[in-house]
Amino acid sequence: MSSFVKFTAILGAHDQGPLCYLLEIDEAKLLLDCGWSESTDPSQLAALEKVARQIDALLLSHADLDHLGAFPYAAKHLGLTCPVFATTPVHDMGQACMHDLIQAKLNQEEFHLFTKDDIDTAFAKTTILRYSQPTVLTGKCQGITVSAFSAGHTIGGTIWKIKKDTEEIVYAVDYNHRKERHLNGTVLLSTDTLIRPTLLITDAFNTLMPDPAPRKQRDAALIESIATVLSEHGNVLIPSDSSTRVLELLYMLDQHWAFHRYTYHLVFLTNQSQNAINLAKSTLEWMGDGIAQAFTARELPFEFKCLKMIHSIDELDNLMGPKVVLASFPGMMTGFSQDLLIEWGSDPRNMIILPDRAQPGTLGRMMFDDWFESAKMADMNVRHHIQLNRDIPITLKKQVPLVGDELDEYMSKKQAEEEHARLMHSHQLGLDDSSDSDMSDTEEVAKPQPMQFDIYVKDVNRSTGFFKQAQAFKMYPVHEHRPRVDDYGELIDLDMYAKLELQHVPDEAANLAPNEPEENEKVVAPVKKVVPSKYVVEDILLSLKCRMQYIDFEGRSDGKSVKNIIAQVAPRKLLFVHGDKASTMAFAEYCRTNESLTNEVYDPVQGECVNVSSATNLFRVVLTDTLVNSLSMIQMDEYSLSYITGVIKLQDSVTGGTRAMLEVVPVETQLTRQHVMVVGEAKLSQVRKVLDSQGFRTAFASGVLVVNEGKALIKRSGTDGSLALEGSISRDYYKIRELLYSTLAIL
């Protein structure tokens, strides 16, 4: 029978929070993404904890917290030990994103949920895939094939196709059909293998959002706002992610800075800023045509001329004058973006520009809501900004240096620990010296020690057997004595001699380092000096008096475009996730009332399990060689088809359960077939290729395939995916019909 498919929304249903979904195909359990919020609250993962140990495979779509933030924690604490599949950029930049998050947490609080080693251990399980590379899963997932396709939105972002037998499931969330500076649009419409799936799982994130401004207007609004603030000696904070969507902003702003030769500081401030840029340079083949054109012009993409990459607030304070800072994270609940918000938010000259709406419940989303209510009265003008004037109570966690009595107590304790460690080390050396000293046989019976030999001879007393063996054996034992005391019995302190030697080194030796690094020298983040410190938590009233503006750099398809895309993909079933309640219900209702779309639409809430199995009578049977050799097979895609009249009987299996048995009806007792069976579904793109290969002139116009300047029209009719051929009766008409039938299997 057909595969049994169930879907459960663990996170990200009827809300715009992190994404995590459970897809069950027969006995196999696949986890689609494993996101978390900036707050890293373990209580959000209670539903995931119940099923984590049963997961057979994890598919990661994008390299940000929304899609993989909980992965290291689940691998360490929840028992998630399954194979993981992702593209190279998602693996590398996702790992960098998690390192940035944990360092941001450690700068504010004692963070014990997972460590940097836990991140590396979790990501080491990842199987790297390329786009359009089918991968057959094993174990309980036997028979399931997964393939990754470009989603746009982020570098390496993935649309997943999951196939088993006749079930074809497409998981497409956070995709972008528009071409960007560094990325091409999604291949969702340009790839035939993604058209007409059994089930399409997609998001309703932008359903109710107004149409975005054109790219030129959006970019001009950003540059204009930044220039205005800098000219008034203010600072601009752009809270962003640390490795994915921020690349477009960095690429654009650095080019603008270099072209206009600005002297203002342009800063990328994250704990992984240099590493993120190095990763971007190493994954250029995953980027779009714009990057390829930059190579042809002999430019080096992401070799920034004006951008400064720093890793601490202290480095930022050393940059005098107005500055533009892109800092992590977009929600401003942790990281450098929160530090700068507290420092700069009270100055009316400064501005916060949000390129992303951030997760619900964060400071970033709170500011966006304020801007959105004001922008609706201004007809959603892309240049619209507001002057914040509100006080927000927040709980501030930070790391502060020790001073006064606390510092004295810490230093005293540290000195005592060092003295104790030195005494223990000296005591251990004394024990070693006593064992190494020469002792007479009458004083003490030495404990047997492994012996060493300085030459080798043959052992004449050892029998070598029938076959001769050329082998040498050790003799003349010798003991290497390593004195650790001088002639007067005092311990030798090697550190003392090293310090004395350093005292006689000329002062000029300290200045022998080159002023500039070598050309191929790797640039690393500066090592922070360890300062005695402690973590404190306090409730403060955050005063916001600065300007604020939202400019859409999210890189997602808008609601109107998503509706057109779904109509062209034409799935048999639709399932909506990752959108607030109003957006999800509105999109689901639109699809149910649209005659050109399927009426099998699902919009589960968080924790709800829905059955999305196909109602097809598909059985797996074993055929004898004699029967197979007698069949006339017709090839269609990867299947060989034939027509058999028989009876399916279900019998109990020896191993438990049931198995399907096929009993072929003899030819003389078969009923006459009343109709021809047509298998398959003709796709317009496939039909066009066939017609073009036969010399016909074809073109698409409003979803209709026009042949030979209108002599014949081929269009999709109804919701079952059937095609209709219209045109005047002629020789070309019959030839087109014949070619149309050739794309199907007729039994």
C-alpha cells in the first residue's frame, strides 16, 4: 500500500518563531530544521525532547538561529544522534553562527547549556550535499531519497525534496525568487523535479505584508538615511545576523564607501566577523551571477576596502567620530547589538535601522511593531522613520571587572592556588629524583623497571623453529640517568635560567617583528586579555530617544509572489507553517477558495499531528522471473511500466504483519479492457522541450504554451494537472498531439 505520511509542527506553526518540524514516512522519522530563539530557553524544546531520540535524519535549510539554533543543545542533552544533511555553506556558516552566539552569551552570563566543543562535535556528524545531488538514506529511512535545491535567501539555503515510491514531498521555507547582489533566485520554478509534488510544505510568513519597494528605492533609502545621520555626527546601528543575510549589506555598503571615499567608520562587529568573511570567500561557487561577473572584472568579492572587522566594544571605542556598525544579533536580546542599543539608544542623533523583523518577543520586533503602525499611516513609504520616545524595562546581564576588596580577595585566592600547585609540583619532582638516584643493593631492593639496551645481538638460547629467522635481540642493559639536581643537591629551576637569559636580551630584539603582515599570513582575531571579572544581573529602564527605521533586507518572496509561485508549482496538497495566526489562516483560506489550486490545505497549530498520506492503492509485490520476462515494459522516468490483470491478496507474513500477494488472472478469463490507461503527468516545460527539439516555435504567455505563433495552444485545465490542446485541424496539430502523448505512458 502507499506510504503513510504524518506531519507534526514542533515549533514554528501559527507564529513567526524558530522552525522545527517532524515528518514521518512509514517508520522513518525526519526532522526538518532545528531552530531556537536568542533567549535559548530550554522550555521551548519540551516537545522536541520527547521525540529527539527517535529521529532518523535531520535536514537543515539555512545557517541561522531560526533553522539550526537548537542543534548543538539537542545533540548534547536531548539524545539527537541521527545523521545530519546540509550544504557546505549551511554547515560552515551555521557553525560560525553558533560560535558567535555562545561567545555572546559568555560575555553576559555563565552559560552551561552547551560548549564550543559541543558545537564542533554536533556539526561533525553532518553529511555535506551539493545542489541536485540525490542521496539515498539508510536504516529505517531505507527507500527515501533526499535532494537539495537552491532556495535563495541565504548562501547555501536549501529547498528539500523528499521522495519515497510515489510520494514526493517538497519542503520550501524562507525562499526568495528575486536575484540579489550575491545570490541568484530560487530554482523552485525552473526545476521540473519540483513541479507538481504530492505535498508542498511552505511558509506563510509574508502573506499579509505589503508589496516591498523596488530594489533601487530600497537601497537609496538606506544610503540616504545613513548619510543624514552621519552628517549630523550621529551613529547608525544595524542589528543583523552574523554570517548569512548580513553579507549583502556588507557588500553593498563597502562598495558605496569606496566609491564615495567616505572617511566615516564602517564596522562589522561580531565575535566571528573575520571568520564569517573568510567563509564567504571560500564559498563563492555557491553565490550568484553577480559574484561571477565581479571575477570576470578582476575584482575579488568580499575583499573589503573600507570595512573594519572587529571583535569587541573596546576596539570600537578606539574608533573616533561617527560610525556605522553592523552588529549581531537582530533581536538585540544578546550580543553586541544589545550593548550598542543601551549605549546609543538615548541619543536623538543616532539611528537604528532594522533590516529584519526579528523574532517575536524581542526588542527588535517591538521596535518594528512601533514603526509598522506609524508606517501604515504614511502609505508604507520606504523612507519613513520614527523618533522613538519610550522607556522599556529589561533585565540586563553583563560581565564586569572585579574591583576593590573583591579583586584583592580574588588575587589572594589565585596566589594561594598557584603556590599550592607549585609545592605539589616540587614534591612530585622530589619523588622522581629519589627514584632516579643510585642506590646500593643492600640499602633497598629496587622495583623492577623496564630495561633499555644500547646494542642488539642474537639470542643463541632461543629456538627459531624449522624456518630460519633473521632477528636480533637486545642485551647490555643501560640506564639513562636524568639528574634534576645540581652538584649541591638543590633542585634546578629551568624557569630561573630562562628569565635570566631574557634579562640580557637587547631591547631592540622586541622590535624585530615586521610592521606589516606577510601577504599570505592568516589574520586572526586578537587575543583578549583575561581580566578578573564577575557576572551581574540587574533590572534597568532602557530609555530610547533615537531614530528608528525598517528597511526590508530579509530576502524573502513577498505574499503576492508566493501565491503565483504556488499556482505554478501546483502541488496536490498544501501545508502552511511559519507564519502568524492571521497570515496562516488567510493564506489557507485563499488556497481553499481558489479553483486553480488544490483544496487539500492544512494549517496545523504547534503540537498538532496531521495525516497527509495520499489515498492511492500502491502495493509492493514480488514478481517471478517468468512473469517479468513475459511483460512488455514501457519506460517512464525511472520506472518501467506494464499492465497486468490480477488480484491482490493480503496474507500474514512469517516475520509479522501482512504482505501483498499477486495472483495473475488467466488470459482466457480476463474481462475485455474498456479503456486505455494513461500514466504520468505532462508538464508544460517538458512538452516545450519536446516541441523545440522537433523544430516547433514555442513561447509562454500567461501560463499558456503558444506553438507556431498561435496555431496551437497548450494549457493546463482543472485541478488534476491535465493539459488541453487547442488549435485548427492541420498536419501540425496531429503531430503536436502525437508528441504530447509521447511524454506519457500509454498502457
